[in-house]
Amino acid sequence: MSHPNVNTLWAETLVTELVAGGVEAVCVSPGSRSTPLTVACAEHSDLRVFSHLDERSSAFFALGRAKRTGRPTPLVCTSGTAAANFHPAVIEAGQSGVPMLLLTADRPPELADSGANQTIDQEQLYGDAVRWYRDMPEPEAEPRKLRMLRTTAARALSNATGADPGPVHLNCRFRKPLEPTAVPDDHPEGVPADWADGDRLAAEGRDGPFVTTAQGAGELDGADLSRVVSAVDAADRGLVVAGPADGGLAPDALTRLADATGFPVLADPLSDVRFGPHVEELPVAGGYDAYLGTEAVADWPDPDVVLRFGASPTSKPLRQYLQGVDCRQFVVDHSGGWTEATFTASDLLVADPDGTATAVAERVAEPIGSAWTDRFRHAERTHWDTVGDALGGDYWEGGVLADVTRLAPDPATLFVSNSMPVRDLDRFGEPRAADLNVLGNRGASGIDGITSTALGAGSATDDPLVLVTGDLAYYHDMNGLLALSRCGVDATIVLVDNDGGGIFHMLPIEDHDTFEAQFRTPHGLDFEPTGALYGLDFRHVEGREAFVEAFQRSVGSEGSQVLSVAFDAADSHARRDALRRRVADSL
């Protein structure tokens, strides 16, 4: 084992240890100070390297892969503002509990606060958004330091994927030479051979990870579990609420819980349980956004108990409904965080969601009567019949999401942007017995990096990828489209173009003079030139019939296509309101 210099030894040791710990891919952005890490990644035969010119897009791409795989795809960048461009994705990963590992190259310590080119303060750069941070020492061919380096790699992966998964930041300092050029006095050719037997392990590593970590799943003790079961057994009416979750409540655990309790399941579209074979048998509700909070259900009795899994629901009517009911509410969160911003929940259960659901299901006496569940079944059928009728008229934004979820291939990965697309998915994406892996960035709910996150998710699977995005989100991350060709990802991109911030029509500011110029901010852009720029098949589509035909052709073909559908935001918003009133009137 030989290396031309200590930087090469250091970088190869770190990368080799990450691969031994399960890392299969890495996202690299070009830069000088990160040369040792970049070369080590590029030359490792078991590592897939995704090259990104834009660090912000790179970080969101890595975020998307981690959402799909549950494992971090490390990020490599040079020093300076390159590392700062990772920050938006770091915030999203931290807020949504997605594994991420950042390897930022940095200058030697003596250059700090000196005015040296491309030198900024990178220590604790991402604040409390990361689960763990380490400012790495300068590379040195010394046994104890190399054992520390291997151990640090194992700790980084463990912290990124542990009970509270999220970003981990290793700030890696290198001094010149950065290239793999020989430096005789820096790292003698035969260093391992010169070391004592006990020290060779530092340079050569073990067969497998240097440190193997085991993450135990939290379980409720007998008394706490009995407390939950007693509340469920005493209930005549109950609900299971499955919020957005990366790796949340699994369908089989949900099935056991719903079968045992008879509780209706209010399933957020990003919860992993709105779609799948289980919806054929279970009372999975997806239309609650249209009827909860209306006068039609005002005389419904409150539930006696609510079991909540995942993050806070996307639906504002559902959140307000849960805030207003007078009952016991259990929030199950394996990380021990607080994902309930109405502050009305009564119990926090720090435990594994699947294990908790299964344990409760095994101990409850019998399911509740059907009358309570039938209320939700009737409301659901009324809602979906009303949506179906509405699809027969003029097309509107919500109709796009209704058709996408109905027609998406089985299986498929569906990524939906924030603002109106995810809200339309919530209200108009009918539960379906298809293997749809539905993802979104609901941690911080930004519209930056949407395209890159979707393409990262698509890179981790052979399933067809569908991205539904708004025009502002598309504009924000046009750089991310380069990953289609550079990273070998195919996608069907549905561009809902309402010329600006359509979501602001939902706010009181709509009635003020500053609305048009400062909030809706129409851009007047035609995005068709992005087709030629990024090698896409870009098509403007008008009307439902044309959209359905184009969508079905796209998801069944190779390459990437953008289907741009134009709408008037105010008209779409009026149609959403009218449909909600129709559902309430029917109920």
C-alpha cells in the first residue's frame, strides 16, 4: 500500500472507509481545494460518482437519493462559497430527517481570517441544522490519526442514519500539493511496512468497516404501551393520522393497526400509505382536505383518541380539525422531536412507528363499530365523485394532480413541488392500489432545489420518475436539469405554469394593491428554450385530453420530456373553492 503524499493517503482512507460503511455513490462538484477527495472518489471502483457543476443542485440531488434509499450520498466541494451553496439542502435534510454527509474542503488553519483567496470561516457553517460536526485535523501519516479518521467515518455515517437521521458535516483541511504528486519527505513509499504490527491496521483497515455500529429501534415499555392500548380500547371513535414521513409508518404496520382498531386512516400523500395495495381493504382517506372544517361535518362527534405518525399534515383543514377536537392525541416520533405545531397533542411517544403500531394492534381488544368509519367512507366517496365530475369540465390545476396520480405507472416515483402542487396532490390525489413512492420537500417547504431533489430520487431506482412542479420552482432550479444528461436520469416533468406565485391567491394580501407586483410576481417567461438547452423534449399542452395523451406517452417512453400546462391561478383557486362547496353541499 503506497501513496504519493499524505493528502492522497488521507483522502483515500476516508473514502475507502465510507464505502466499507455502505456508501455506494457520491456527488462531487469541481474545485481545487477538494482535489484529494475528488480523485479518491473518482478512482474508487465501488463508488458511483455524480458530477455536478452547481453545488446547490448537487446537494439537493444527494437529498433526493437519500430520500429514496435511506442512506446518505456524500457531497464533496471546494472551499469558500461552494460550501455555502449546500446550505439550503442541509436545512431541508435537517428539518425532514434525511441522511446527508457533507465533505467540505478547507484551507489550512493559518489562512483563516487572513484575507487569503477563497477562504471563509467554515467551522460550524451550517449551525444547528446538522446532527454532528467535526473540524478535521490536517492530514498526517501517523497511526493514531489514521485510526481516528476511520473511526470518524463510521461515526459520521452512524450519526447521519441514526435514531434522529440528518446531515453530518466533516470540514476537511488540506494544504498543497493537492494533486497526487510525489512528495518524498511527506509520505515515504513504504510507511505501512515501517510501522509496528499493531499500527498497520491504521493504514490497511479491517475487512469491512473499521467500526461497526448498530442502531436499536426504540420500543415502549409495558406501562407506556398499556396506557396507549387502554385509551384505544376505551374509544368508540378513533383516528389514525399519517403525516409526511421519510421512512415513516410502513404499509404492513398500518394494515395491522387499522384492522385491529377499525379506525379510519387519514393519509397524507407523502406518508407512504396513501398509495399501495393495502388501500383496497383499509379505510384510507385522502379527501379530508375538502370536507373537514366545513358546515357539513360540524355536527360530527369528536374522536375519542387520535394516533399520529409522521410530520405535521400538509392539509391546513386537517391541522385545524385536530386542533379543535377534544380528545387524547398520541404523537409517535422515533427521534423525540416535536412535529405538532398546534400544540394540542397530549402524549409524545418516543418510539419506532412500525413497532408501536404493531404492538398496539396485537393488544387491542376489538375494533370499533362501523358507524364512525362509515361517516368517513361516505364523505370520501362524495368527495371523489365530485372530483370526477369536475374533471369532465374545464381543466384546472387540481385536475392535473388528479390525473397524474391516477395514470402514473405502477410502480413509479412521484415527486411533487411545494406551494400549490403538493396541496393539490393532497386534495385531489385519490388513494390507489399502486406502488407509488410519493416524495416532496416538506421539511422547510421551500421551492428551491425541487428539480434536483426529484432527479436525485430518480437516480436511485429504475422505476419511472414523474416530477410535478410549478413555474417558479422550475425557474429556481433550472441548473438542476443538467443532471438529466450528466447523471443519466430520465423523467417526465409536468410543469404547471400559472405565471407566478399562485399560492398567494390563498392569502388576504390578494385584496391589496401590492399583490400583483410584489407577491404574485408574474414573470412572463416561456420555458420552451430549456428544451434545446438541456436536451429535453419540451411540449406545451392545452386541455385535459391533450395532457392525458401526452402524459401517458411520456411515462411509457425513454428520455425526458417536459409537459407544460398553462393555467390562470385565480381561476384555479376559484375552482378549488367551488369544488369544496360542492362537496359540503353534497354531504
